[in-house]
Amino acid sequence: MLDLYELEQFVAFAELGTLSRVAEKFHISTPAITRSCTPAPLWKLLPKLNAEYPGMMVSSVICQNEEVLAALKDGSCDIGILPFPLKNSFKEINGFNFLLRTELGFWDTLCREKMPASKFLVQTDSEAHVTFYITKCSPK
């Protein structure tokens, strides 16, 4: 649940543009502000993952981009969310799991045709913003 202090941090992030500036304003470390501001997208994503994989335990970790990419490459995570698109061919990323928006038009069809071994979680909330997460699903 979001408390007033976290809400103030979200507002500061919208105003200041970076988490390091927010941390400076609130006189706390950047990792501390990152932990309080970035999990918001998981509030909607994790319940959807739990519904999609009822026999699995879903957990998440906040990481740096490089850690997310390494975990995707070595297979130690099932879903990685990054603030930028991967610059690979469809062949290289076929088999990974992806978060897709509903308003993709032809892109949705193209992704599903070019990556038949991949699984897609569809994000229907246009207001939800995602950033730097690794999600690991493992048997309960």
C-alpha cells in the first residue's frame, strides 16, 4: 500500500525527472528511493502473472539493466522488463517472455508470428509504467 511519504516521492520524481534528484531532495540514498518508487508497476503486474501461472511462485527483484540482460541471456529469469527495446533479431529472442501493450496493432501479430516459442503477457493499463525488473517464476 502506498503511504503519503511514498506519494510525495512519486510527485518529486515527476517534477525532478530522476531518482537521484529525488533521493537528494529527501536526503536518502538512491537505492532507498529506488525501492520505494519503482515497485509500483508490480502492483498490477504480479497479480496478472500469478493468474497466468497459478502453479508457480512469482517473485521479483529490482536490478540494473545489465543484470536484467545477463539474467535473460543465461536463463536465470523468465521475464525481464527494461526501459528500452532489445536490439536483437526475432530469431535471437524467440523463446523469451515479453510484456506487450494492447494497442500494438500489427506489431502484436508480427511478434506472435516471428516468436512462436515466446509467451506474451498483455498490459491493458495504458497508465502503468514499467522499469528495471526481473521476475522469476519457480514451482511452489
